[in-house]
Amino acid sequence: MKPSPLRIHRPKTIEEILELLSVHGTSGKIIAGGQSLVPVLNMRLAAPRNLIDITSAAGLDELEVVGDEIRVGALVSHRRLERDPATTSANPILADALRHVAHPAIRNRGTTVGSIAHADPNGEMPMILALTGGWVEVRSVRGARSLTTESLNVGPLETCLEPDELITSAVFPALRPGQRAGFDELARRSGDYGLAGVGMILSTDDNGVDRAGAEATITGLKAGFVSVTDIPDIIELDEFVAGTPLSQVSTILDDVISAIKGFIDPGGDIHASADYRRHLTGVIAGRLLKRLSRQRDGGGSPAGGSEMRQEGAR
Amino acid sequence: MTTRMFGQKIKRREDPRLVTGNGRYLDDLANGSVAAAFVRSPHAHADIIDIDVTGAIDVEGVIAVWTHEDLPGQAADRLPMLIPHPSIVAPHTGFALAPDHVNFVGEPIVMVVARDRYIAEDAAGRIEIEFDLLEPIVGVEQSRAGERIVHQGMSDNVSAHYVQEVGDVDSGLENAPHVLDVELEFERSACMPMEGKGVIAAWNREDESLQVHSSTQTSTGLRAALAARLEIPLTRVEVITPDVGGAFGVKINHPWPEELAVACAARALETTVKWTEDRREHFISSAHERAQTQTVRVGFDDDGRICSLDVKFWHDNGAYIPYGVIVPLNTSTHVMGPYNIANYRVEYWSLYTNTVMVTPYRGAGRAHAVFMMERTVDAIADELGMDRTQVRLNNFVREFPHPMGVTMQDGAEGCLDSGDFVTSLDKLKELVGWDDFEAYRDQARAEGRRVGLGIGCYVESTGAGPYEGGHIEVETSGRVNVWTGLTTHGQAHATVFAQIVADALGVPMDSVHVATGDTRKLSYSVGTWGSRGAVMAGNALHLTAQKVKAKALKIAGESLEADPEDLEIVDGIISVKGDPSSSMPLAAVSVLSNPLRYAFDESARAATQFAKETAAEEPSVKAGEQPGLEEQEFFSPLRSTVANGMHAAIVETDPETADITVLRYCVVHDCGPMINPMVVEGQVHGGVAQGVGGALYERMAYDEDGQLLNASFMDFLMPFASEIPHIETDHLETPSPLNPLGIKGAGEAGTIPTATTIASAIEDAEGFPIRAMPLDPSSLWELRNQHAAGAVPSLKSRRGDSAASSPAPSNSGLQ
Amino acid sequence: MNQMTSNETMAEPTSTIRLSVNGRDHVLEVPDRKLLSDVLRQDLSLTGTHVGCEHGVCGACTVQLDGDPIRSCLIFAASAQDHEVTTVEGIGDDPENPSDVQQAFIDSHGLQCGFCTPGFITTIDAFVDENPDPTEEEAREAISGNLCRCTGYQNIVKAVHRTAELRAACGKQHSETDEEASEANR
């Protein structure tokens, strides 16, 4: 299991990257962390003749919260993003999902933007970008453009990016006041792709203004999925939830779950049947919605917590 | 007095080297040698029409490209049928390189030798092979049906058929008050050591000799096989086993196609050739284990006593059987377990399929046997409404030795030589809290949780013969060199054998240095498999050390003018018992033992032929003696000694997701006196972890075309730490009468009853029978649906129990 | 296929790379496609880094890149330039004087065949720096990205705690000395 011959280019600037892409884009690939790409190369399932290693280029490692946007440069590792306090306070769903991305040694090297470019329907971060309503900034020698996830994701492992284009950053909107967000999944082993995973953003009328003890009411809900849709499709569930007091969330569970189960389109494989994945997605969604309704802050499970494994297992 | 080393938790002497990156595994050696890569069949069943290697030859750095026709002489023949057995009706083995036909995806067809592995793979990728595809046979059911045949010339797919009967099963069943039928399925897994296989062959053109390093479980076996197939004198082949990164059975088969092909290439090219198996190769071209379809008919009385047991099973042996029928044979001889069963009949059919071959994996067929027996015993308990431990108690063998009446893999009649099953069960019940479990279940149920308790008992024949040997040499420095022929792959041999030798010889452990698996040092050995290393080589070294000691005392007796009977060795010093003033170091005896002509150092000067007075009429080395404080001895037992143990597990199954978590795992284990309890516990932990993998995570998923769908660690779900429970252990040490140290094997024990123990616990949690393993959440959820639909019956004892008889509660309903 | 000959064979692109490993700088001429794991093992003879799967799952090849554990089979050596690579030998290469995490493995019987061990050692070494007093759960999670087929992990979990113990004791001993010295002591 050794990769085919290839040439590694190590551009130092974004401009050099774009130049190289304009020449080698069709016969080459961009490599950042390489945690999805290198296994494919080692197994010789792909044999690009040129690899454009962008890891030593300046200007791609920004990670900052600007206003209500979390800006994640192409070189920001999953691990750095997961541990960034400003990001977590702006939108805890990122860290919540990132904890489920493989294992720390992979997250140390793998990048969030790379994961989005890879567009694996089993991947957490393409869905999180879609769920949060985020977008990617794209550049080529021909110019720059922004792409929403709807336009970016064409199919499983397939994006609308041209061979000469580079995603320079992904932008995740912060949660708005009154919103709570969370992610959960069930995987066979820790670090595996989830058999099914669900991310949710729950909106309420609790906008931080003192409500004199009045109970918050749900105003909206949307959900996204891993491993059970081909591309990161988001379902808007406002019609089932709007107007329900948070404490009454159990009254809307069945409707939400059945809408979700109707929306997703899981396939079966050696790890689980399609029916099971559909069922499981419903269970995860129900537990996640209950969790979000209970929690007081913006969301995020306590470090690495999940509703999907029994407590006190060991 | 020296503390006895036997029984102490001595830290491992191999560790400082291994933890600092100073281990020397196969691929760490011969850096810079040329590398081999193999073109393997992409098809499960096909005729080879044409092989075009032109593209490969053009690749810069390629040294040789070999197909079957390049293999010389006997190397081109079918690989040996290593272990014949009367039950084998149609022996088929493969070739080093397939000539005209392939029988599984992964079968080697072409070998490329190149400057390095990268280039070898480039070239391999450019070889074009034209196939005529045949329909593959995948799985027991298809093979049994026999509509398509794996091996041409056969009328069905049966490689072996065997019946053994003890007592009279038919009348036993006729007269039994109750009869139950149980149908079971066990799926494939694999040893999957962290280091794959590998071989380095170095041809020495000066003396026309071959030196081979292999990550093998038998260096002596491989040496003999290569000498025979390369048609060179045995004395010109040596095989050395370096550090081995785990084996678990898969490295016992020999010669592997690659070992033979690489050795031939080394000779032909007069160079050193290395092949390091990569992970994908290991998945598709090494060996798997475990797939069986089983049926049990059992007759029993009102107390659950088994009157008669009739077992049939169909064993998927894959494409070839070079290692014979050890796996199904072990299954067939271990079903009765710790139970006293007067009437027992087993019939098996071993079946060819177009899949990777099946050879032993830790437990080697015994896990399958225990699965049959223990699922059956649980079914009896359920049928009678009895506690599962009571049924076991009512059936336990209580007197030893207990002849089993069946012929084992070593050709001898099986016999339970030692044990105390009643005490073991008491210990297990105490450890897991068996009698308090119902209260725990009620408490869990009140919290909306579903838990279950399971049990599995087993016996395991260990320490099979025919023999192992030891060779011990005491240097003039006092350093004690110890060799045994079998190989080491994590068993702490350098530590436990040193403990044995230190005790028997009376020397400090620090002075003892153990080496294994090197045919240059000890060319007689069988290999490391079947929980036999400690029993066989341990006892052989014990005997060897006693022999060395006797020689040392004899020589010292002459010097100290004392009767050897009155001498002892403590901490390497020989002295007259009760008179420490009259003493000499063992090192000095080593000096005296070797009258030399040359005085090259201080101790040699003391030993020269002129240094000491010898009676004029006596030669320096007396008749019947040998120079040097050095001895060799062998141990060969009458029969295998049978170890035993019992496991219990508490599992939790998620009422909605059907996710399965092992909350507690308890082991009571009897391998006789433990040489090093720390090492034994480590073996148990590792065995259980493999068992948990086989119970809940691992299976080889073949599609109908014979393609292995999960040939990677991404999809073959070997457990991480997060999936393995904390393991609680207790021990019973009943000595075996079959060897001087009284020890029984421990290596495989952890794995054997794990799948059935977890099945037992899931069954207890769910309230319906679990008859197939492994079980994943998706399959358990499917079983729940079938149960809810009435297609899977509730356990008899749990009918009316809401947790068992109603479908999984779900706020979303079932699909 | 006979036409698919040398004109289609891609000549092997190679580069001169500068690699900093265990505090030493190396200048090497290697094929661009050569994985860091292979360069460490073959070009630098640092065979303590083991290759168990070459697809990033098993963790046997784990090394530290600027102190963070990564898979050396999933990074080209050329891409590891400008970083400091630490292998198991960099953590301690003297059997007579193992580092704390290595001693912890010896004390806890944390290894059997030893093949996976270097990957665990590089992982745990970094983890305990980050979490000097882990819970049982955290210790187990920390090692859950590495496969071991021998030990059942129980004693590796123990080794995590033992490392923390040894490192804490060492930290106390050296609390007076400057940071660099205590770093070297590991």
C-alpha cells in the first residue's frame, strides 16, 4: 500500500497555489491535512500526478470570530477549531460535532475546510456548515466567489468546485440570541463514521432580555444529518414546533421525528440496514431535541458527552 | 535463600527494549534490500487465460517478474498438506503462484521484485491478467448445497467428514425426558495481529546457503518446508524469528506462498529479498477463522442433566486446507466442555468456499464448540425454568481424571486431568454478584434501562505435544544462555522461561538470557500455538536446567570434595548445604567444565589444560562427558493438559437503539500454577478483548461475488479501548499431573467463551434467544422486530415479562 | 497494454528535503511520494515507528509533529518539513533509561508483542502533558485512537495513569529547576 508516483508542490502564497492549480488542477489535487486523501492514495484508489501541498502557504490559517461569523481558514485543523474558546462561545455546535470526527491524532492533522471540500456524506463538518447556513470562500486565478452549501454540494463526494479553485475559508455563522444547537451520533466504534448523526439548531424567543421568569417558547427548528442523506440537506421543522413552550417539547417529539424519518434517505451497508439507520436517526433526533430543550446556554454537550451511550459503562 | 521466581509478578525483561523503539521486527531488518510485491487475484473463482507482464518489466527499478512457470522444481508443486487427518476426503492446497486457476480474491499470481516496495507496486499495477470468470461459492449454505463446485474433479464441496461417538446417542435421546433442538450460526473473523506476515530471504552464494527471517510461529517448520521445496540440504537453511508483532494463529501455517516464492527469488537472484505484508494483503490473503453453521439435539432430565448430545456442524474452511482440519476437529472434541455427558456424537463437514482459507485463530475451533454447548445449556435452563448456574452444577464433571472418550488433535484420547468446576463457579458467582443480579435488574428497569447477565464455561486442551526442547549454556562469566526452539510473539517468554530456569538452576534471574525461534541454536521444535509455549518449553527448560544443575554439582563436588547430594546452588553460588564457607561460583564451574588449550582471558587461563592437575591416566574430558556447562533436554507429554475457566458478563442494551454495552466482564480462570500471574492476566485481558471483538464488532463481510467488503481497519471493526470493558479476574490453580511444573496453557483462554457469554447476557436482557454471533445494533434491532412480530419466540421463562414480550418501546414507532 | 510502456511511466519525482527529527536536522533526497513513516524507518533507520495499516486507523505509526500526535503514514515526508518530528526514539531510546511513559508501560504490563506500543507512547506522552491528572474515562478515551490486539487495553489505561504519576513526581522534583531541564528529563 504505497502511493503512485507524484510530484509535491509546496507553494508559499495563495497566489502561487492558484497559479499551480491553473496549471495542474486537472491532473492534481490539493492536499492540506491529507487525512482523507492519503489513505486513498496509499490504496491506489486515486493516482494524481501532482499534489499541491498548501500547508506552508501564508494566509490560510486564520481562525477568528468576526461579528457573528466564525471564519475558518483552509489550514485550520479540526483540533484547533474544536478547542477554540471564541468559536465555542459563538457556536458550540462546531466543537460538539468535531469531537465525533475520527480520533484526536486525525483531528490534529485533518482540516475542517478539507473535510468540507471532500464532501463525504458521512462527514460531520459539511453538514454543520449547511445547518448553520454557512458558506465557503473560493478563489482561482479567474477570481473569487462565495458558495453556499446548497450550491457547493452536488452529490456524495462531489462538489461544484472547478479544478483550478481553492476554498480559502469556510464561514460559520454564530448562533443568534435565543438559539441552541447540538450534535449527536451513534458510531460502531469511537471515532468511526456515525451510523447516523443529527445536528439541530433550536430557536426560541428567549433573546436574553429579562423575561421575569416567563418560560421561553420555541420559534423554530432545523436539522441536518450525517450518513443518512447523500448531501448535507437541511430540514426546516418550524411548522411542527413554533409556539411550543420549551417545557412541552415532548408533545412535538413524535411529529418532529416522523418528519425527519420521512425526509432522510439512508442506505444499507455492512454496518447497518437502511431501516435501522432511519429508526436510529429518529431516536438520536428525539434525544437531541430533549437535550436542547433542557439546556440553559447556547448548547454543546458537556465535554464529549453523548446521549447515545449508556452512562457508567465502565 | 533465594525467593522462588515461579509465581511472582516479575516485570517483563523484553519491555525496556520494546518500549524504546529497539525492538527488531521483520520489516526493521535488511533495510535497503530489494522488495517483493504480489499481483493477486481480483476474482474469487476464475481460470487464468493469459498473463501479460510486459508493462511491469519496463518499469525502472524492476528486477524480476515471476509467474508460476518461473518457480523451480518442487517449489512449483502444490503447497504441502501439513497436517493430514483421516477425516480429510479431498485435500486441496494452493500454489506459491497460481498457474491457471484461482479460488479466492487475494490468491497470489505474479511476484514482482524491485528496488523498493513503491516501485514493486508500480510494476504490479501494470501487469494485465485475462480471466475466464466462474461463479463463486460463498458461505456455508452455498457450499453445502453443492450446486457449484469449488475444486474441479470433486462432486461436492466437502473437504472432510468426520463422526465421533461416545456411548449410545440415539437411545440416550429416545429415553430422555426432554429433547431440544438448537440451531446456531457463528461468523468469520480473523487473528489480525498488528504486524502482518513477512519474510526476508538471503542467499549466500559463497556457501550456497539460505538464511530466512520470517514473522512466523514455527521457524523449525518453515526451515524444513523451505529446504524440501527448494531441494537444498537442511543444513544449508536457517530460519530466524525476530520480534513478532502478534500472531494469534495466523502465522502458524507454513510455508506461506510468499515465503516460498521469496526464498526462490533470493536464490535465483543471489541476493536478499524482503516481502512485508501490508494490511490489505493480510485481509485478503492470509487466513480467517470461525464461520460455522451448527445444529444441536440434546436430551435431558428434569434436573437439566444431559443424557445425550447429538451435534452436527458445517465448517467453512475457505479455498484450501494446508493446515488440515484442526479447527473443526477442535470444535468437535471440545463441545462436552466441563460436563459429564455419557452419550455424545459429533458429525462435521468441512466445506470449500471461494474465500480466504481458514486456519486456527486463538481458541482454534473451541470458541465454536463452547458456543454450541453453552447456548444449549442456557436453552435447557430456560426450558426447565432453572437457574443457569444450577443446570451447569448438575452437569459438571467432579472427578479427575475424566476421560472424554474422543480423540483430540494430538491423536490421544481427551482427558480432563485436573480442575474444580464447582469451586470455579462459586468464585465466578461471587465475583459477578450472580445472586444479586435480579435486584440490580429491577433497579435498572425502574430507570428505563435494560440489562442482562450471561455466563459461559469452557475447557481447553492445551500444551499439545509432540515435544519441545531446551538448551542451556552457562558461560564462564556466569551468564546463563537459554534457548528454546519455539517462537515468541508477546508471550513474555524471555521473562517466564528465565523465571523457571532461575529457580531450577539456582541463579539470579538477571543472569538468565532467553532466546527463541532460531534454528541455528535449537533446530528441534514444533512451534508456538494452542496454548503450548509455557507448558511445553517451560517444562523442557525446567528439565534442562535440572540437567545442567546436576552436571554443575558433579564438577563442583570434585573441586569442593563433597558429595553432589550435599551441595546446593543459591544465587549462582554452589556451596555445601549448611556450610557456606565451602563454596564456589557457578561461573567457576563453567570454567572447570571446559579444559582449554588457549588462554585468551582470565577465566580461560584458569581452564587451560595445564592449569589443573588431572590424574595421569584420565583424559581431560572423560568418556561419556562433554566439555562445557551446557545441556539439552526435551519434554514430551502423554497427552494435552486441559485448562478451564468460566466467564460472566453484564450487558446493557439500549431499548431504542439496540446498542450493546458490556458493563462488567468477569473471568475465573484455572491454568494451574501460574509462572507469572501478571503475564497470565495480560493474556486473559487480551483474549477477552478479542472475544468481545468477535462477539460484537468483527466479521468478514463477503458479498456474493466473493469480494471481501471490509478489508480495512475502517470497516473491519477491531475494537479500540473505548469498546472493551474493564475485565475482572480471579484464579483457581489446580495443578496438572501431566507435567513436572503442573502447569496448563493460558494463551487462548480469554477468547474461547466470550461470544457465548455475551450472547447469554444479551439473551437475558432481551428475553429472546440469541443464536447467532456476532451481533451488532442493527441486527439486534432487526431481531427485536422479528420478536415483536412473533417470528422469534420469547424465552419460556420470560413470557409475560413486559420487557421481553413487547416490542422495543419507542417514541417514534417502528418502521 | 504493450503500448502502455515507458512513455507513460511517470518518472519518479524526487526532492531534497530538510527534516527535523528528534532534535536533529537531516537533509535527504527522497521521492516526493515517500511517506514520512517510510522515510523515518528506511532513510533515518528510526525503526521504532511501526507501520500497521497504512490507512491511518491503527495508530502504530503515530509520531508527534510539533508536539501533537499524528499518523506518519498519512503525511508525505516532504510535507513534514518546517515541523519538528518526534518519534518513540525521541521520547526515549535507551533501554537502560526509559522515559516516564516508557517506564509506565513496563510497570503496568502495558505491552505484549510491543508492535503497537510506540504509537501509544507518542500519543500518551502528548496527552499527559495536556491532561496531567486524567480520570479513568479520559485515560481510556485518550488511547482510543490506537489499536492493540494483545493487551485488551486495560493495562495501557493503567500506563496512562502511571505516566501521570511519574510525570507529576518528576515535576515536583524539578519544580526548582528551569523548564528546559525538566523537559530534557522526560
